Amino acid sequence: MNSVFRPAALLLAGRSFGLLAAFGIPIFLARIFSVSEFGTYKQVFLIYGTLLAIAQIGMAESLYYFLPVSHDKGGRHAANTFAVLGLAGLVCLVLVWLGQKDIGSLFNNPALPRYLPMLGAFLAFSLAAILLEITMTSRKRFRAAAGTYAISEILRAGFFLVPVAIFGGIEALLWGAVVFGALRFMVTFVYLRRHFGPGLRPDWHVLREQFAYALPFAAAVTIEVTQGTLHFYAVGHYFDPTRFAIYAVGCLQIPIVNLVITSTSNVMMVRMQELRSEGLHDQVAMVWRDTTIKLSLLFMPMVAALLILANPLITLLYTAKYAASIPVFMVSIGMIVLTSIMTDSVLRVYAQTRLLVALNLVRLGVVASTILALISLFGITGAVASTVLAALVFKVLGLIRIKRLLKCSLSQVLPWGGLARAALVSTGAALPALVAKLLTVRAGLAPIVVLLVASVVYAVAYLILFRFFAPLSGTEKAALFLWLRKPLSRLLRASGPAERRLHRRGVRQ
């Protein structure tokens, strides 16, 4: 188990530091840029993120498949990937450069085209350099990969924010991004050259093998990215940059959710696959239901707390200028609850990859067919509602298929009773937290004080209700509370000697 979890913990730690640095970038920029300028910045990086995901055409991810097992061809796999991604980056640069006016018209933003050439250059460098950490991980350089993740994201934040602090404006940020991208590109090339030596050379026959693996994966990624970003493009097209900024802030991603889901999914899939190979199909279903309960006990209270604290959280992070983002945020966090039901992970265990592609097409169809109607009814909040609705349809259809795979009834496919109890515990804890929030707001306290007081009240109320009503066994609850006590006991032991020294000084004085 250590061979899986210890490396995973290293990578998770590196990515966590990187995510914290990346999370701080828009929070800083929201205080420097006007709302309209911040909306333009968000549109620039929406284009960047979309092209970065699609233009990889599965080549970077293919290294996870080829590098661990093909030591003699590793240099050729890496060289092929580096060359293809570099070419893809140049193609993106040309397309973005030539399509400046059309992209500006798509987003109804005349200020956007002037930034696209710099964006294209940053994208070209980023695409070629994306295999740096992937190569390290595939070659079991886990510590190096974790450190590179963290250092790279911290440096990226610096190259983005320092030029803005000195010169101001999106243009300064993008020039910093281009310099950072060029440096990362050079570091990637030097690392590959040193790691693979003379073996780093392109090979057409090896490239055909890579394409055979990568292109079907690329098709699935393209569908996933399209359905995941369509609502942003719709809002960008039908509303001005100011409203787009409000919408983008409302769609705030909570970093810990993706970290938890990715780690849990990997572990659950490994365990389910082991049980399937041993023919223990009943236990496969038990692992699935148990994982769902555990995630619901984490995510349901998170959603309940975020619903209560949406106002102070958004105004604290992004200032009162973005108060209009709060309704969008309150709808968007509904995705967190749906995320805890990991239907796609189960379908992957049973090799239902074609079904996953079909379900993502259905999801895309739901967004495309409902988004305009919901926008006309609810404004920009309707756009995020269409994505939540599409995710709900995806989960329901996935559960129908999982019911057949696990050979169980609809009442057994999920732990419905446990989920209901988790929802009741989360809702019950929300009531005293809501009262605390209202009292602190009425007292005129600062948003950070409101946030801290209501959060503490919610945490205490949740732990009390959890102790008596959570859908866990007594042994599981005892183990969890013991685990929670360990950091507190360490803190008390560490502070004890210091307190005793202070006490002795006081006595002497």
C-alpha cells in the first residue's frame, strides 16, 4: 500500500502548494483590476485553459502508459511528445493570432484581441513544457515531481503578479507569463536532455503507437472540456466583460474538492479492481457505497457551510464589488454534492469507457439545449444552473448502468438511508451557524469575523450531531475522533514547555 499512497501523498502535497499559489492569483488581481478588466483577464485564460487541454491531443497523458514500461524507448516517447506538443503550440499561436477579431466578436469584447498574440506565445511554451512533471512521475521521481509542481506554481504566481504590481494591466501580466513559459520550456528541454541523453530523439514508428493510444483519449477529453466550458463561452458571448467577471467569480472552484476526489477515486478504483479480480462482487458494491457515505460526510457539510457563508466568503476574497456573484456561487456549489457520487470511477473499473463518452455527449447536449432558456429566465445564474442540471442527468444515467453492473436493485445502488442522515446532520448544524452569522452581521462586524465565528459554530455543531447521528459505526467514529485529537495533543505538548518557561519567568519576576 505504501508503494501507492506514499508517492501519492508526495504529489498531493506538491500540488496542494501549487494550488494555493494559483488560488491566490485571481484574489490579488480582483483588487488591482477593474471589474471589466478582471472579466477580460478571465476570458483570456478561459481561452488558454480550453486550448491547453484540447491541443495536447492525449500525447502528454500517453506518457503515463508508455514511460513506466518502455525503458529502451523512453527517450523516443518523450521526444515525440515534446515535438508534437511544440508543433501543436505553434498551430495554436497561429490560429489565435489570425482569429483575433473573430474571438473578440465571440466574446463581445473589443479589448480582448490585443492580448491574444501574447496569450498564444504563452500557450505555445506551456504546451511543450507540460510533460515535465509527467515525465518525472512516470519515471518514479515522485519527490522531484512534487517539488517541481510547487515551485513552478509559486514562480508562475510571481511572474504574473509582480509585473502587474509594478506596471499594472493585463498586458504586463501576459508579458510575465510569456517569460515564465519560456523559462519553463527551457528547463523542460534541459531535463529531458539530461535524463534521456542520446536516446532523446523522435521516432515515427513509436509515434504511431502513441497516436493509437492518445487519439481516442483526446476525443473524450475534447467532449469533456467542451461541455465543461460551454456555459462560460455562452455568458461571454451574451454578456459584457463586467458580467462575465461576476459570473467567473461565482463559479469559484474549491481546491480541496478536486484533491480529495482525485485521491479517493484512485484508491477506490484500485480496491474495487482487486475485489473484482478475486470474484468478490458483493464487496465491490460495499466499497462503492462506503466511499459514497464517507465523501457525503465531508462534502454535504461543506456545501451547507458554504451556502451560509457565501456572502462573507465572496466579499472577503474578492471585495464587495463582486457581491452580485453570490447567487451564482450558491448554485454552482451544488456540483460538490454531485461530485461525491463518483459514477464515472465505477464505470471505469468496469471498462465502460464508450458509455462514458456517450454520457458526456448527453451532458453536453443538456447544457446546449437548456442554457439559453435558463439564461433568459434567471440571467447569468441560469448558465451555471444548466451545468448542474447536466451533471445531475449524467449521475442518474450512470447510476442506472451501475445498478446493472453491480446486479442490485435501485434501492441498493446507493446508501440512501446513510445519505439522508448525512444531509440531516449537515442541515441541523447549519441552523446555529446561521443564527451566529445573522447576529455578527447585525453587530456590524467585518466579513472575516463573520466568517470565523459562523465557521467555528458550524464545526462545533456538526461534530456534536456527527457523534450521535452520523451513519458510521461506533468503531469508525472512535477512530475518526482519535485521529482528530492527535494534532491537538501534539500542539498542546509543543506549547507546554513554552508555557512552563513563561510561568517560571513570571514567578521569578
